[in-house]
Amino acid sequence: MTTIIANAQHKVSKTTGIKNNKSKKVTETNFNLSKRINSYPFNKASQIKIISYNLNSDGMTRVSAETYDKETGRTVTTLDYNIGIELPRKNLDSLSLENVTQIKTLNLSQVEKLSDILYNTCSRLNTNCSEIIRGCYLPRNAILFFDENGKVFDYLELCFECKTKESFGKIENLDLSDYMYNDLEKYFNNLGIKTKYETLASPSK
């Protein structure tokens, strides 16, 4: 049993009273705290971190140099692709935090809030929520899930500009509407994690 689960279950039994009908007030949600922390990847995580990167990448292609090729008689253009990085899709052993700009380790209350946004945003709004697939995808943020050995076993990579995500494993039951991305971006910003393009982004870990 991981640290996050153990602490969260203790807190549920002491403060929220999931088995007590009196806890069902104000707003009904699809996933209470007990369900959230027992859903993958939260049920396997001993530590969760949120990060920012690619803050100085705008995704634009630039002409960096032009040279004349005497053999062909043509001008050769060298392009500079400023598209940043994406997290590895096939092998997490290749995951490096070297190019990460900001890292924040979440405490228990922050994990509770994060999971609530991911699973319950749409159910609180009483509206039809669906994911709209867009095309830009230049991720600047991610949620990293660490196992008890301190290794990342999954992540949720996020592009707040096009409101799209990628993950290493299969993370199910997430609310993936614009509403969720909006609330999640506010959550990142409130914890001091940047989500927007910056011309000059200096590392601060």
C-alpha cells in the first residue's frame, strides 16, 4: 500500500465519512475520494509531481541559415524547428527531467484537489461534457506518477492551448472536456506552475 493511499484512506474515515449519508450534501460527484485514490494511477502512486517545460517553445519553424550550393546552383535553407520536447511514449526509462523548468511535489490535500478536478469536473456542472480533439499539441505541462521506488510509472502530459492530453499507460474515467482543462490550468497556476509560452524561460526547480 502506498503512502498516498494510506494517508488518504485515513483522512476519509476521519473527516469525510464516506459511509455516512450526511456526507452527501451540496453536490453529488461521480467519484468520491475513496474511488479516486483507488483508481489507477492514484492507487499505485507513492508520490505525484506536476511540472512545466517547453515554456520557451512556440512551435514555429524558423529559417536559421541560407547557403549557396555550388554543385547544384541552388540556395540551401536550414530550418530550425522550435517545437520543444514530448515525454517518451514507449520506454519510461528514457524519461529525463533535465529540460524541466519547474517541478512541484504535491502534498495530500493537493493530490485530493487534483484528483477531484480530473474525475469530477463535469459531474458538478450538470452538462454534457465531451473531449474535442485539436491539432496543435505543444505540451508544456505534465502530472508525473512515481512508484514506491521513486520511478515514474505513468504520466498525464497536457497541452492547455489545444486542450489535449497524452499518457504513457491507460488512464481511464477522466473528465476530458474544456471545463476540466480550464480548472486544471488554474490549479497549476495557483501552485506556481506556469502553463504559457514565454520568450525567456529560466530553470527553477
